[in-house]
Amino acid sequence: MSKLSQRHLLGIKDITRGDIELIFETADNFKDVINRPIKKVPSLRDVTIANVFFENSTRTRLSFELAEKRLSADVINFSASGSSVKKGETLLDTVNNILAMKVDMVVMRHASAGAPHFLSKHIKANIVNAGDGTHEHPTQALLDGFSIREKLGSVEGKKIAIIGDILHSRVALSNIFALKKLGAEVMVCGPPTLLPKFISTLGVQVELEVKKALDWCDVANVLRIQLERQQLKYFPSLREYTLYYGINKKMLDDLKKKIVLMHPGPINRGVELTSDAADSHHSIILDQVENGVAVRMAVLYLLAGAA
Amino acid sequence: MQKKLILDSKQLHITLSRLCQQLIENHTNFSNCVLLGLQPRGIFLAELIHERLKSLKVNVPLGYLDATFHRDDFRRRDTPAKASETRVPFAIEGKNVVLIDDVLFTGRTVRAALDAMISFGRPAKVELLVLVDRKATRDLPIAADYVGKYVDTHDTQRVLVELQASGSKQNKVWLISKE
């Protein structure tokens, strides 16, 4: 099949392993495209895409915008700051107004979990979730899986540890769904206060000591401490977090095997990762960013093509 | 469904030899020439031509070109066409390119391929080699420079090229009619 099972990409939970593999295979071709002298194909030239960001973003918004432009789509950008949202317009009204300008696809980031799911019940355009609260961030999980597949040959059977603030992380949840669907073993590791209570019901192992997690895994996906989402104190101080959960280059070099180090960005250097670890040969952080464009091109192409 | 044999294994062998001889006749010097097989089915023919030329002491670089993302029927069909690998291990800029495909039908694939090829640079000259040219079915003003066989067909018919290189038992070319 060369068609996704869904009209929208709302979360990894809703798509199948076949969908993920189709996205990866298509992204292989787009990765080739973005390394050509002319990095652009005309596929989406009659498609208009609105990037609707109700929450701050650098990487994801740039990556989507670049992916859209590489596919020759027309792009409009919307960010909540400086818009009529401040004047009290509802989400549905805002989006319907944008769609009235003949927009075919909406890429949306929102601080509330489920916002894109709500929209998908009310509008016709294809929706791509670019992060909804602490719920899902499907394209990040896809590019993480794609990067692991590229680096290690496949995801099946690999051991992947997700380390850090699991509780507030949409990247963690989407990654767990994606990696489990692709047949990987997944472990989460972090301070007990930052691990959701029922996380093991998703079929992941739980580890409290970062050293043990590193010993176990083939890939360490390190997450940022999301201070902006933490209204409570989950640990005494950042220094203490770094002391117990920070990863430095020596820890990686001392391991018996070579592991792959990933981070979805933005990195808090000196907190979850030291600079020497983030810039070491273990790290594929910048490959993840490059792959992000190819994977998002694949998602947009497959969704637009089945319209 | 009716199946009519257009070329059998022996005829195909002769046709390929002729196509190679014509290429040699028209290119006094292959130093600036490259072969580009069109995905997905043109690449097997391109490989055969490449090997045959090699046995005639002519070494020409071979690449694969996928034109899926340049097709003009995107969003006009139910499912997006599946892309294949593009492998162009040489510069296109300033080269004499021979595009190779198995069947020339509407000409739309070739148009897309011309577009896709230009993403890699500006070739000096482009030629088109096809095994089967379906006459009078063109949607676009595109013609082949080297043709294995001309065939009169209707829109509803289909030309099937079976090559051992692509996993078929024998090298054969068929014309398939629905009724």
C-alpha cells in the first residue's frame, strides 16, 4: 500500500506500523531530494498549508515550513502572540477563518492536549499535529525512529532508553508508541516525580538510575527538563538533577559498548547533557534535525496525495 | 483478456543489440555521455543496455532517476504514487544524457523525468531510448530518439515488458487487451 490509513496525523497512537514504514520509505526519497543541487520538487504546488502555532517553537516550525517549501506548497504562518486569539477568538473560529481563505492543510501546535483531535471533527482540511500539550508530538517520534533506523539499520529489537522529564513530555509518549509499534524495547528513566504513575502499562520498563539505563540501551534519547510546564517543584534544584540524571561524555566513554545519543532539542547544556556529550561522536542530534525535514515532507506528501 | 506476444527472447536480444549499435553510431565519443534509467521499470532495460555496451568495450556511467515527485497527476489519483530510489552518482551538468525507459505511452513520465533530471544540473543534450513506442497515444509532444519497436495500441491496452533482470522467467514483451 502506498497510502496512509488516516486522513490526519494526530498522534502515533492512531497510525499503524505499516503507516510508519511507508512514511520512512517515502522520507528516504525526500532525504535524497534535499541533498540535491536543487532541493525542491513540485508535488504540492497546488496545496496551501497553514502553520498554526499557539505555542512557541523554533525547530518544529522552521522544519515544517522548510518541508512545505521544498514540496512547493504555499505557506502561511500564524502564531498566537500578536493575533486575535488575544482578543478572545475561539480555536475553532480562528481556524475556520484561516480555512475560509482556501487552505488545504493545517499544521498545528497547541498547549492543550487533544486540540488537533477536536479540530479534526469540525474541519475538512488535513491536520498534522505539531505537538499538543503534554500529549503527542508525532513528527518528532517519526524523525527519531527514522534516525535510529538510519544509524542502526533498523528499529526492531533495539533497546531504547528515554531519559529525563517523562511526565511533561509529548516526545516521550509519541516515541513510546512509535518505537513499540516498530518492535523496539523501550525503557523510561528519570526521577520518580517525573515518571507518570501508570507508564509501565504502556509496556515500557522503568529505571530510576541513569547509569543502569545507559548500560542497558543501544540508544539514549535524552529529554529536556520542561521548567515552563512545571508548576510544582519536582526536584530540589537543577544542580541536583544534573548530579543524578545529567549525562556527560565520560559516562558514555566508560560504557562497554557504543551507544547512540539523541535529543529532540532545545538542549539545556549543562543540565541534562554536558556540552562535551552533546557534541561527541555518540550524538546524532543534528542528523535528527536534518531528518526532521525529510520526514515532515513525507508526512505532508502522503496526506496531501490521498486527499 | 488477450495476450499477444510482441517480442520474444530472441527478437529482444537482436533489438537490444541494434539499440546499442545505434547509440555507438550516434556517439563517436562516449566520454561525456551518461545513461539514466527511469524508475521503476526502465532501470532493468538501462542495466541491460549498460552491460551490452560494456561487452562492446564502451563504458558509460549508469544512474537511476525517479520522477514520482515531479508527476503531474499528484492529488488527481486516489493514492500517491510510491517513489523509488534515485541514484545519480555523477554530475548531470554539461553531460549528454540518454534517458531509458521500457514503454513510451502518454509521454507524461518522460516530461516528469526531464524536470527531475534538471534538479541535478543542466545537461548539454538529452536523448530518449525506449524499448516499445506506443504510436498515437501521446498526450504531450515527446518523441523517442531510439526505439526498439513501434506498436499500434489503444488506450485500453497495456504493454507488458518481462525481463529476467526484473525477476521474470524469460525476456518477453506482450500486448495485453482487456476484452
